[in-house]
Amino acid sequence: MYKSLIRPLFFKFDPEQIHYFTFDLLRNLFKIPGLSWLIKKQFHIEDRRLEREVFGLKFKNPVGLAAGFDKDAKLYKELDQLGFGFVEIGTVTPKPQPGNEKKRLFRLKEDEAIINRMGFNNEGVEAAVARLRFNKNVLIGGNIGKNKITPNEEAVNDYLICFNALFEFVDYFVVNVSSPNTPNLRELQDKKPLTDLLNTLQSRNMQMKVQKPILLKIAPDLSDSQLLDIIDIIKETGIAGVIATNTTISREGLKSDNQNEIGGLSGKPLKNRSTEVIKFLSEKSDKAFPIIGVGGIHSAEDALEKLNAGASLVQLYTGFIYEGPGLIKEINKKILEQKK
């Protein structure tokens, strides 16, 4: 029904406008008495064999929602009802910011992909905190970044502000230095600035009574030598793991007319490279840390490919938009079939 009726209708409209329309629609639908129960019955699979314990946290299933969809923690409860095992909010920054100028979100239908140059548009960390105060049952990741106007040499302060504000309200953190849509942000992936940033956050983490897992989200465009540096950095800083990968600046093999739009590419064209990065990190580190696999997951087979390459968990974003919420259930069913 989603792919035959709903998606064709939604795809007639501007991607960003329909995103916000969908938020309002879901929020209002879940207010209808009994509908939440029906939706949960339709999309949820509850089975103890799906549970995962990763970096000290218990996930009800290994399929999560990637950051970028629910930036401001406005819909995490409703998204949880669709069957996700965890929801990652953000990227949030210390101060609210509008992001880059519109138009900034583009569908590449022929490639089943999306290009975005959103630029960390969000209402600021305190707005997210205000909504997360009411969370009781949803496992939440907090994806944190820096404001556009903050120079790189002061970026650590922005990450600390977000870390401190969200600490009580999220289950794990993700340090985002890999988005291509904030000027010079990816320079923070270089070995020294990245090590300094993660050491500072980990030092703050160790001051807390109970520590929270800190993960690093990396770009798919890193070279093998840079990926080896990532392994060294994780070992040196003691952070919990990696999310592989963010969007790519590559446009190799695309067919859509609007492929040259500036921004990060996500969706099917990212699938193979994301899996390559997961496999490389897993093998070269001798599985020393957990990896959350994201990038180009449009089917249950795509998810299993990531898990078999070395990922402990997976996340959806573009595949969720193209395939619909049934993809979550499809992946979990396939995982259970593998256990027979």
C-alpha cells in the first residue's frame, strides 16, 4: 500500500514540505483512539531473539532510525510505534539555526537516492531536551554537532554544550564531524583534532556517575589510511564504537538528472561503499568495537549484508522513505528466519 498508493502521492510534492506534512499527519493519527494499538500490531515484531546488547545497552531489535529524520525529537514516540528498536535524534547544535537556504533536499528517483544540503537545521539542544524529558520507553541516541558560525578551533565547546544538556535524556551519543553540509566540518575528522575532541568528551563522560556510550559517525569517503587512523583513535580515546556511514559527496554511477546538486548523497548508491567501510573496520580492528551500519538499506537482504559484514546494529533513513515502515518488519522477520 505504501509503495503503490502513499509514496506516489507524497513524491508529487517538495521533499522538505512533505517531510513536515508527514510529521503532522503521524502525530495526529496517533491521537485517534485505538489507532496506536492497530499500527503497533501491524508493524511490530516482538521476539526475544531479536534483542541485542551492544555497548552496554539492551536493544529490543537491531533496526534503528538514523539521525536527520527526527532532528528535534518531535516524533520519536510515534516512530517507536512503527517498530524501530531505537531512534537517533539530531543532529542538534547548541543554538538554533535555520540551516542552508532552500531548496536543499532532492529526490533522485531513478537512483532511489536523496541529496541533502540541510546544514544542521534544528531548534537547538534545549528544545530537544524539553521534549525528551517526557520519554519513558524509547531508546534514544543523541547526535551532536557544532553551529555553523562556530570556528573549528572552538568546536569542542559546542559538542560539550550538547553533551552536557542531553546527558540525562539520551542513552548514547553520536559525534557528527562527517556531514558535508557544514563548511569545514569534515576537517575535524583529521587525526589530531578528532582525537582531541573525543578525548575531551570522554573525559567529561568519565566525570559522570554513570557513563554513556559515545560513538563516532564517519564519512564513506575516507581512504583506507584514514580508516586505519579511525581505528587508532577509537583505541586511544576509548569511545564505544562507530556509525558507518554518513552521506557521500561521490556521484559515481548516478542516472538522475539532478545528480549534480551540492550536498550529501544517501540511498541505494551508498550501499556497497558503506558495507565496504563496515567490513574494513571490523576486520582491521579484529572486531574491537561495535559498528552501527547505515547507508543504502532498502531491503532485508541489504540489512543482513551489513550485519554479516560486521555491524552489530543497522539504521534506516532513505530506505525508510522509499520503502515505507514495512521495511522495519521485513528486516526483523528475515533476521528471525536466519535463526531457524
